[in-house]
Amino acid sequence: MKIGFRFKKVDGRKFLLEGRDVTVARSRFLREMKRRKESGQKFVYLDETWVNQNYTVQKCWTDLSSQQATGVKPPTGKGSRLIILHAGTEDGFVNAELVFQARNDGDYHEQMNAEVFEKWFRNQLLPNIPPNCAIVMDNASYHSMQQEKYPTSSWKKENIKHWLIENGEQPSDDLLKIELYELAKRRINNMGKKYKIDEIAAEAGHKIVRIPPYHCQYNPIELIWAQVKSYIAKKNTFKLADLKILVQEAVNNVTAENWKNAAEHVGKIQEEDARQDAAVDKLVDSFVINIADSSDDEFSE
């Protein structure tokens, strides 16, 4: 029996298999983006990326008679790494480029931290964007430093209870720690977490819009980074000094039209996903109702 579902690849995701929290986050994001677009608000898209000193194309021409690849053979290993933090609108990059060399002692995510991000956000991004923007970014930990610490399961029972009292709750003395923690989670849900960057943006007249988890395809800058890295890969000399210059060249090579096309492409993906969410919601709701009706009929007999 056919019930109307058809498997289709949508950026590696299958809507029907997603967690409920991801579905809810996506639905809220798409609805907010649509509302802000319809109001004519300007969008700023930001993100970080990185490029290794020995970054190069993954494929090259091969002489079939000799099985020898033509082109420059890259050194072994990845070499040093540059971290790039930038932002743009559909009109192009804004004047907020930050490029710095990562230490060779760990994951670059540890070096792209909340302190670095906040300093860049205050001093380079905010002064160089139009007023009243929606700033679109992902949920990286350094984007989401909380204004205050919220209870976790590792907190002591008395500390959780004290936090609840400070936030207007009156937990009874006989509650177990796990019950206090559940009460705290419900309280946090009702309050909504407050993030430092959101407050900084609001003070400057802007609004942060966070992309739902696992949906980086909703950020046009991801397409721009792909273009930047492609340019670097084709021209890289595997020298760090040249790489720094090459990064600047690659960024300058991105045009306003590239940004406009990327934003339009992402906009179409968002519209299609919103339609698919609505279709799945309608179908699942109808399917559940039909089953319930059938069950009721069976029992009524």
C-alpha cells in the first residue's frame, strides 16, 4: 500500500528520521527568516573556516601511459593552519576579515574561542554593518557563551535548589536531586537561555538568528568558503607566507554577484524545506487521525 512517502536525498538529511528538537529548531528558524525577509531586513552571514599550508586540489590529470600525475606534488602532512573569520551580506563581504595562524598544539576550534570571537564581533563586525541587521550564525560554543551559568547534572543538589529559589521557584525540601534538576530544566526552557553575543548585538540594534543544528546549508557563507578554498587549492605554493597572501587574493576574488547567487540559492533551499516540513506535518497528522479513526471504529463494534 502506498501512503505518499518517497525517499529523497535532501542535503544528506531525511526529514522523517530527524530528532524532534532539530525539527522544531528548523521550523522556528525558517519561519523567522521568512518573516524578516518579508519585512525587508538586511542579513549578515558570518562563519569561520580554516586552510592548511599544504592544502591543494584532491585530483589532477594523470598520464595514462605512464600513470604519472601531472602537477605539483604537495609536501607530506598538513603544515601550519590559518583560521579565517569573516562575514558578508548579499552585496559582498563586509570589512571584518580576521586571519590568524593557529598553533600546532591542538584542534583549531580550541583557538577560535569565545574571547577571540567576542573581540572580533565588537571591534570589527558591528562597526561595519548596516543598522538593524539580522546576524545569521551557527551554534558553535564560542558563539553561544551564556550570560549566566545554568544548572547541570554535575551541580550539587543544594546549588541547584539555590538557583531555583533565585529564579522564582519554591522547591519543597523533600525533592530528590534528579527532580530538582528536571524542575531547573523546565525553568530554563520557560526563561530561554541568554547569550552574551545576543545581548551585545541587541545593544547595537541587531538581532542574532541561529541556524538549527546540522543545517549549515542555510548559511550562504558556506558556499563562499568553498569558492575561497577552491581558489587557494589551485594556486597554493605550500609556503605559509604565500598562503597568507593567497587567502587575501581568494577573498578579494569573491564578487558581489557570487554573494547574491549564494544567498538566492540558500533562500530556495529554505523555501523548499519549509514546504517539505508543511507537507510532512500534514501527511503525518492525516495518517495518525486515520489510524485513530479506524481504531475507534474497531472498538465500537
